[in-house]
Amino acid sequence: MRQANICGDNLAFDAVIVGGGPAGSTIGTLLARNGLAVAIFERERFPRFHIGESLLPANVPIFDRLGCHDAIRQAGFTVKPGVTLYDEHEGRACKSFTFPPLPFQPASAYNVVRAEFDDLLLRHAEQVGASVYREHVVKQMHRESDKVTLQVQVPDGHLHEVQASLLIDASGRATFATQAIGTREPLPGLGKVAIFAHFRGMKQEREVPEGNIRLYLVPQGWLWRIPFAHGVGSVGGVLHAQVVKARSGSINALFEEILAASPHLTDALASAQRLTPVHTAANFSYRVSPFVADRYVAIGDASGFIDPVFSTGVFLAMRSAELAASDILRAFAAQDFSARRFRRYSRRLRRGTRVFLPFIERFYEPAFLDLLFTPVPPWQLDKPVLWVLSGAAFEHRPLWVHLGLNMFFGIMHMRRAVRRFRGQSAASRRSW
């Protein structure tokens, strides 16, 4: 597809989107489909390598609503029916979980190569009418009472002025506009560093359903293995920042060290070939406040990011874009771009995201893992937990889910007391 470039000294749009990842592509598609003149400025050349490769079943209805699900099926991404946990720290047996089929979402998701997936979504936005500018960097912004003015650097290095009625920050963890509009603060105890690469030729474990992602709990944190098509997969780990700072040597050496902490993963990688350099990503888990203002809306990781252990990143990016698009269309209909127009989006996103935080915080507690690894959970308490982990609880929280989660966490607290009585560790590993 032809690379778009800004022509002329000044351009004007209804909305300018900074960032062409899943959040930017989603909102670009929705706004363009509804007749707005939309520009997406993406600083990188697509396709490009990216983390966050395992999706949730709650993603799938979004693909249907965007009209890109057929293209995703044709891309041949691996179907993900569930998750398998290995405890390499306290030696619990491995356990697999299967997502439940629900009336509003399927019982499976996809594992995606983000280079291909993100490019597919961005091209889809372009096809429905969004103007997409790759390798264009938004350098500055200035909000006025009647417009937003941006300075955009094109691939040859020249700067051009662009104007819009509304700025949408979909810049991911770069949080492009945060300094000018609000603050970004880390979530306590969740400062993490991810380290990862792609491999080919990993062994398939007999006990793991095909397509399941694997999580390996190790003393330093947790590791993942995400299977793709054609024998390729993503392997990496999430470590507390202090663990990384305490070690000397190269990133490659650190990567080999943390992989060796898991005997199961070491065995799976015995004959595998690493295909990519070892990548890192830091500053995980933060909140941005505010993420709406006059003539400004932040979506996806630009509005906040939580620990990736339950694969919520792409879902929250795309669902936040949908919620924001609804308020934005109403703002254009009223020609009112004040912050109050976007409060409904802000409330819904905060409420939806909040449901995942107790699981992320407790995932690092031994008592939580005791319950998670129980062969037959009492009173089928795995069902409300899987309801949350499939993404369903972002908006759908029936009474039985509330009651089941309260019971689950109540039993977890009792289990914590039992561990202390037996002299076992009950301390959280959130802040090693």
C-alpha cells in the first residue's frame, strides 16, 4: 500500500490520532466510518515487532464490530482456548484452564504476531477512510479554545503544522501528551521489566492443549510461552525492576538466566532457535490522570497500563477506543469538546479496568496460587475467576460472579492464615 505523506504547509482534520497501534486503529476505523475526517500519525514503519501477543475472548466481538474478523481468520493466527500454569517455585503440578463459552463472546481467543496483527488493523482503518501517515512523528501540541495545533515531523525531517478539533492520544506507553496535560504515576509494587524474544522449534508438551499460552512461575517473577503458527512462538519473562538492577552482565545473559529458572521451559527450548534479538520493555503498570480534557482524549496504554500477566493489554486498548469513540461522536454532533463530554468514557474505563487489579495484585501471593492450582476448586469457584480472566467482567458482572469472587477471596485469606500457621511463606512476591 502506498505510503501517505503530508502535502502542503497546513492540514486540517476533525480528529488527529497519535499512534497507529490497536487503540489508534480501532478508534480511527470507528470515527472514519461515521464520516469524520481522521488522521492517524504513526512514528514507526509498519509492520514492526511489538509485545502483547496473547488476546482475550472479549477481543473477538470487537473484531466483528470493526468488520475485520474475516481478515484476522485469514491471517492464520493461532486459536487460544485457554491458559496453562506451571509452578516452578513451590512445585505445584501444572494446571490448564479453559475459557467458558458465553452468549456475548466465544470460548477462545487468538495468539497473534503483533507485527502482522497491528499492520492488519491499521490497514483496515485506512480502507474505511482514515488518513494514515506512517513514519510521521508528532513533536508538539498546543490546545486552544477552538482547535488543537500539532507540529508533525515527516520522514524527510521537515515540520508541518496540522490542526484538528480533537486530539486522541493512542501513543501507548510513550503517553505523548501526559506531560502537558496530566501526570503519570506507577502503580505501587507493580514496577516491572519484561524481557522477551521469538523462537522456532519449541517442543509441544503432551499435557498442554494446543494453542494454550503457558505461564511459568519462577522465583524471579514469571515467564511466558505463547505459541504461534508454523512452530514459532514468543518466550519472555516479567521481572521486578529491582531484580534486573541487581544483576550485572548483558541482556542476553540475563535472558538465559531467567529461562533456566524453569525446567519445563528449558526442556521445551532444548532444540529451539532464537529468531529475534532479545527485547526489553520497562515501566510497566502505571495510571495516567486525567486522561480526558478539553479537546483531548487518551485511550489504550496512553490512559494507563496494568501488569500483563492476564493478557489484558490489547483488549483494554481496543475496548477503550470503542468507548471513547461513542463519546467523541456525540461531542462532534453537539460541537462541544469540553472535558465533561468525555466523562462517561472515563468512568466506564476506570470501572472496567478496576476488576482486573485484585487478581493482578493477588497473583503474586502463594495463597492465591494454592486456590488456583486446586484440582477441584470448592463450589466451582474457578468459574467466576475465569469469567474475569476471559475479559467478560469488564462490563458483564452478574450477581453470581460478585458472590463467587467474594467467596474466592475470602477463602484465599483463610488459606493465607493456614500457610502462616504451618510455617509456610505467605508473603506476596509483588515487590521482591
